[in-house]
Amino acid sequence: MNPIVAHVPRVGGGQSPAEAERNDLRDLLAAVLEALDMPFDPMRDLTAMLRIGAVTGTLRDVLNGSATNGIPWETDYLRKEIARLAARGW
């Protein structure tokens, strides 16, 4: 695995770049938790597989440097994908 994390330097709301990155990563991890935190359901195994696929794709892009739009965009995409799956009952 490439040790370089996709990084789009940014400063927001008077934050230093390090603070902005820390907050972006925390938000990404919160989205991962939201995606994987599922109540018991008869379809849980299939739901978990679909959600794990969305999470691993997002994390792979961030970790291998393919997240050219930055971590906040990847986080938003993950949340939208999980919402799309949830709307379909997954």
C-alpha cells in the first residue's frame, strides 16, 4: 500500500492546515462508523457486504492518493452512497 495519503492542502474557518486535515479525517472516520453501524436485520450480511464495499473503495482512494478532490469530497460521496443503499433497503 502506498504510504502517501491523498492530500489537498486547505485552510478553513481560521484553522491551520493541520487542524483542517485532522477535522477532515475525523469526519471521514465518523462517516465510516455511520456506514458500518447497523442494527440486526435478516438482510444484515448482504447489507454489510454492500456497505463494506463502499467504505473500502473510499478508504482505498484516500490512502493510495487517488482522492484528487480531497478527503471532504470522499466523505460526502461515502455518505451519499450509504444513503442511496439505505433508500433501497440496504
